[in-house]
Amino acid sequence: MVLRYPGGIFLPARATEQESVRIVAHPHTVTPAELEEVYLRLDGESYTLACREDEPVQAGTLLATLSDGTPIYASIPGTFAGVFENRSSHYAKIVSAGAEADTTCLQARPPEQNRLADMSREELLEATKTLGIWDIYSGDWLWRRVQKAHRTETRRVVIDLTDADGWSLTGCRAALRAPGEVLNGAKVLLQLLGATKILLIVDRMQRKQADVFRALINDPSLVVLGEVEAKFPLWEETLYEAIYARRLPRGKSAQDEGIFIVRAQTAEALYRALLTGEPQTARWLTAAGDGFGKDLVVKTPFGTPWRFLLQVCKFKGGAYVTRLGSPLHGEAAEGILDGSTECVFSSLPVKRRPGHCISCGRCAEVCPMRLQPFRILRERNYRSVKALASVCFDCGCCDFVCPAALPLREQIVKHRKPPANV
């Protein structure tokens, strides 16, 4: 069964399945010897330090505890160089110990020996919190999201194995190199949330993914495999509509409807951390595009500066630009690696001279939210424009297909904030 949803675009020149498998089979792991320093973000100003400045640390050493009890662990061995502030955010700095450092990660808790069925939700939630698992889907700590989910009834756990950023291959990597960990991580979430079924969603263009998981599923009443068409964007709204053939109510999330969606590497990291007792200190990222010397799937420690990652991927610089996530939108790769980013794309900027709207309707055809983006340029009623802008989730499809090169996305973003005289 192929799941479909309205709107969206088929991105050109995506990697073939054979090319994807080749890239995934030869990943690059950033070692502490390569890094000079990392910066680990501390939420706000409310935290308690567990290390003294200039104290040596190992990967997995507890650096600080946030006000809600969330632990912050060192992602590489080295020396704790104190806390720095940048743009109202605080960062714990670790200076690398170099090639001679002990790369063994410290355990945050003993490896889990009990059967999942014997553990309570509270025990699993505490373990998830202690192990510092990062949820890429929400860009926050997984335990915080699970705690919020406990307030509503969760019926389904959806593991998103697709690569919704277009050129990302992190979902493909998890499916091909760690399918057992992904499936077991999904079962942990099932127990943690009290859900009744797991849905594994794969890209229909990646046939090997589907074959691997079909061989692993031994209980079809518990685990269901679904294939979704390779369209962009495949986000919460479009994924929900593809699965259930209905739209999310305005202002509601999938979790409000009892659907808990996570990315594949989050499920993998959760199970692996429970198995070893070691906290999560690194995550996977895809670098793709003509601006890099080669496409890579990279495992990198938390807090790695983007400038270092661009060097690893042989960024050509010059006229080439970088975009976090999709090439259709996103910010430049600056600062440190963001927790919600799974892909960095590099290419030459596309420069087109804006013309006049020709009423072709392409922007309305591709809009996943079934909006009419051209109205943002024509509508004179402020309330109507504001309503349109509030529903848009900034995927960039309308900009991509507009033959007149109109800055539709830019105009929509501008209208999200009311003018000063209103």
C-alpha cells in the first residue's frame, strides 16, 4: 500500500537507491582527535554546574543539570572550559584532549536487564531522561515530549523512516544499518506511551528499506509497514494526512489526535542507550549537494561547530551557499549543529528576476495545506492575509514552482507579524 497526500513536489536529481546504499555503507564518524572544541547548549540561565572549570572530563561526564532535571553530558573527552553566553543562550565549552584521549563513554546508568513488559512507564521515562535522548522531530529532549504526551491518550507510535529533507539519508541509514535497534526502540516507545500499535513509514523509492523491515516484522497485528510516495515536504501535517486520509484540525498536532511521531535515529538512539547505559552524545547528519566535495552521512558529537563540519565535507565555499534541512528553505549553516537538523545542503544560489503573477495556479497545486499562496500578493483584506499566513508552515514549495519567480514565501512570512499601525 502506497500512502499519498495532496500537494508537495517531487524533488529532482535525488540520489538513486543504489547511490543511497553506497553512501550509507561508507559513513564518516567524527572522532575527538579531529575536533578542537564543542559547545553544548544550556537552556536559558537556570542550570546547576556539576564540573569545575579546567576540570578534565570524558565523553558521558555530567556537566550540568537543567532546572527540570535534564542532564547535560560532555560529548567528547577533554577539558571543561566554562560557560559562555551568545545571543542570550549559554553554552558549556569542552576543549578536546586530542588523539591521546580515552574515547570510552561513561555510563549514565546500568545497562537495562529487565524485560520491557516488566518496567513501568515511570521507570522508562526516568531512564529516557537520564540517558539524555534528543528528539529530532521536535528539536527538544525526548523525555519532555513524552511527558507532554502522557496528558493525552496515545494510540499509535509512528516511526518516520523517510528522508523528508529531500537529500537527507539519515532515515535510509537507520533502516539499512540498524533496523533491529529502530524496531526495538519503537517497542520501547510503545511501552512508554501505552500505545497499541507501531507504524513504520518508509519511502517507496527505497525498496531495500521495506524489504528489511518486512523480514523483521513477526507480529503484523502490532507492527504495520506503510510506504509513502517520495514527495516533499513529508512533515507532521502531510504524514498524518497520508496515513489517515484526513487533515489535522487547525491548531492541532498529531499528538493531540493520539499519534506520536518520531524520527528513525531517535528510536535507534533510545534503544542503544538503554542497552549500553551510555548517554546519547552524538547524532547522524547528511551533507549533500554540489557545494561539497562528496556526499556524506556523518556521525558527529553534539555541539560540533558548523565550520568544522563543512571542512569535513570539503565545502567548496566561494559562491556556494548552505541550507539546513531542505534546499527550498532553511538558514545558513552557522554556529553549532542544531538538534533538529538532519541534512545540510549546499549549492549555487538560484537567481531569477521576479515577474508578474500569471495566474497559473501552480503554487496552489503544490501547497500541502491547500492554500492559495498567490492571494498573499492580491488580497487587500488584512484579516484574510493574516489567516493564510498563520496556516502556512514555510515549506517553500510555492517559491520553488513559481514560473514568475515571485517571493511568495518571503511575503507570507512577512505577514505573520502584524504591522505597527494595526
